[in-house]
Amino acid sequence: MKRLSLILSTAAVTALAMILHSCSVQPCYEDTDPAMNTLLLVSGTGETAKADSLRVYTYRETDTLKFISLRGASTFSVPLDPANDESVFLITLNGVTDTAAIRYNRRPHLVSPECGYTIVSEITGLKTTHNIIDTLIIENKSVNLDGQTNLHLFY
């Protein structure tokens, strides 16, 4: 009887060690921050444009976030607010500022067991002031981790 309890306890300890080892935390090597990608284009021709200067800011209840400050940029990427269904951006192109309001639906997305979840979005609408921005067009509604262009900004 002692031998049986020794075998059972040894088997239990071995099984427990195997289970705990298989649940070890692995590092996350994947990108977990979806960004809305925007391409700058020349109004009328549709050719890729390079802004002499580009700045993109957003306001949130707690702070102001500066995302972009570049020279000679033809694209930019910004994250959407994962806590709200709308993000408002102040886009300054060549010294002229416009406001762009992007509306979207959010949903959780499992990146991997190691990385956990992130929030991906589906753009549902947008509105801009027209100081320098002529048109803002949705190219791809899905803002996720694939890096595809989401918006075309004509100015």
C-alpha cells in the first residue's frame, strides 16, 4: 500500500511539474498596436504628395498627445483612441491646420497567447474642416495590425 501511494504521489508531482512548465510566460515579439495609416495625395492629380511639414496632434480628456512631426512626409500613421468610438486629430500641413474627426467601431482581437488582446477598429465615418484638406477618403475601413493604407488625404 505504501508503494502505491509513493507511485501516485510521484506521478502527481511529475504531472504538476509538466503542467506548470507548459504554462510559463513567453515573451511577446508581435506588434500589438494597430495604427490608422494615411497617404497624402495632390488634389486633382491623385499623385503622392510630400508635405514640407506635417504635425498631427490629438486631444484626450487627460492630455494632449503629439504623434507626428515630420518634414517631407508622404504618409503618416496614428493610433485610434481604444477607449472611445471617435478620435479627433489636428493635422497641420505646411503650416495650415485642419481638424479630422474619425468615427469607428471597436472590438477586441487576440494577437497571440503570449501577447494577449488588442483593440482593432472599423472606420464608420469621418469629417474634416477644409482649410488645406480638400478631401479625406476611406480606402480600407479595417484598422488592424496589417499595415495597409486606411485613408487618402487630398490637399
